[in-house]
Amino acid sequence: MALQEVEQIVLRDMTGEDIHAAAELSFEQQWPHREEDWTLFLSLGEGIVAEMDGKVVGTIMGWRFGENFATLGMVIVTNAVQGRGVGRQLMDAMLKRLEGRTVLLNATAEGLPLYRKLGFVELGTVCQHQASAPVVPLVELRPGERVRPMGAADGEALEELYAQATGMDRKALLDALLPDSSAVVLCREHEQTGFALLRRFGRGWAIAPVIAPDLGGAKALITHWLGTQTGSFCRIDIAEESGLGNWLADLGLPEVGRVTRMALGPAPVPGDAAATFALAAQALG
Ligand SMILES: CC(C)(COP(=O)(O)OP(=O)(O)OC[C@H]1O[C@@H](n2cnc3c(N)ncnc32)[C@H](O)[C@@H]1OP(=O)(O)O)[C@@H](O)C(=O)NCCC(=O)NCCS
């Protein structure tokens, strides 16, 4: 690593004025994030940019959840500057800010070596499924079960389900996602047992997150949103162990990529009431 090159790098806080440059970096990687997606991420957390000769050449973002956890993501170094230590500097700077918390991330194959060197351990796999939404057959609901639009009185129950599913305080995230999302709730005997949001993301729509008590509940929620989006580009990032992969592929939503879920520090412990079948975003977990 040439010392001179590293010295030219300046790290500073990301602001709203960096969004355009940041989105150009993600386009270069052929990631689908629009400026609106970056703006949402920044509103929820914090970012650092790496500048070289006054030009943004790298980014990283972090989000805190409650007192003990954080996720990080949008780790990008422009192709021309990769392999010169910028990614490492960005990670060191963000990890310093998040010190004292378990940090979670979803690693691309390119990011894995860096994260392993920093001590992150692998927890599992997230599978990205996407396509133009097919016509989906209705899922048969159990007696007493229904999927209905979220109402004003559902907020607290959904926060609790999200906390159970992730082992983290996700209230701020839910509050930030809801204004730009449509939400449905899975009820069993009138009790809220799961929910799924639909929002614009990248090239189309994301069904994100899907929080459900079991596989049947998750399928009911996903079927609801796919049914409303027939013909539109839809994406869903599922936990590999969710059991949804083959079902989605058979429906016409194939897997197009995988990332590795990793943690630095003790992983959060979810409760029994609900599980995360699909993520809010790869960056947010
Ligand atoms: C991942 C990425 C951010 C790394 O940034 P970078 O500036 O190229 O990385 P660095 O030069 O700081 O290298 C980081 C470390 O990983 C090591 N490394 C990188 N590639 C490696 C490989 N294939 N095998 C082993 N080690 C590797 C480097 O040796 C370095 O270790 P060191 O700090 O001990 O010397 C960059 O490659 C990138 O933007 N990729 C595309 C977007 C992406 O996939 N981002 C990750 C999202 S999770």
C-alpha cells in the first residue's frame, strides 16, 4: 500500500449534499439504490465519506438499534481506488463510532475478506429474490386468520413483533419506514401476529420487512403484496433458513444473489413470537 495514496484520503461526515455522489458510487457497483433510498438511510443513521482530491471515492453508513446493537452497510469504494486501504479506513472509522455495540452487516463476496480480518463472524445467508411479480395463486388462510391493512392502533403491536423477530429495538426504523410504505398485518383471532411492508426501492418495489409467526403466515403476507404488484418489478431479501426460497422461485421470483450475515460481538437473541422472514434492507438487516 503506497503511503502517499492513503495520505490523500480525507474522511468526513456524510451530509445530504453527498447523496448524489454516493448514489453514483452505488450505480457503479450496479446496485439499484436511488438517491431516495440513500436519503432514507441517512435520515435513519449516519454516514462517512472518503474524499480524494475533493471527490467522494468511498462511503459507509451505520444505524443504531437500541443501546446494544447497530448495523452497517453501503460500504463502497469506487473501482479505481479499491485495494488501497480506503475500505479498511472507512470500517475502522465507523466501528469506532459504534464501539460498545454488537455490529451486524450483510457482506458481499467482495466485502467478506475485509470483514473477516476485522473479526466479524458468519451467522447465516440472505438470499435476494426478484423479478417482475408473477400472478400468484391465493394462499389458503387458516380459520380465524386474515391479512388486513395496518390501522392506527397497530403501532405498538408491530414494534413488539419487530423486536421479538430481531432481538433489537426497531421502533425508530419502523417509524421511518411507515410513512413511505404500505403495511398489512397478519391477524389470528384478531391478534396481530405478523406484518409486511411494501415500499418503492431501486428499480421497483421491495417487500420489506416480512415479520411472521411461521412460514404459513409469511407466505400469506407475501402473497398479499405480490398479488397487488403483478407485472411490477419486486424484490425480497429472505433469510436462507426461512424456507421461502423454493416457494418464491416456483412462483416466478428467482434467487439472483446472496450475501453473508455477519456479526462483530454477541448476536442479538430473537424472541419466540415472530421471526424475520424478509429484511427491511440488506444494509439495515
Ligand atoms: C469491499 C470494498 C469496500 C473494500 O474496499 P477496499 O478499499 O478495496 O479495501 P481495502 O483496500 O481497504 O482492503 C481491505 C482489506 O481486505 C483485504 N482484502 C481485500 N480483498 C481481499 C481478498 N480477495 N482476499 C484477502 N484479503 C483481501 C486487504 O488486504 C485489506 O486488508 P488489510 O487492511 O489488512 O491490508 C470494495 O472492494 C468495494 O467497494 N467493493 C464493491 C462494493 C461491495 O461489495 N461492498 C461491500 C458491501 S458489504
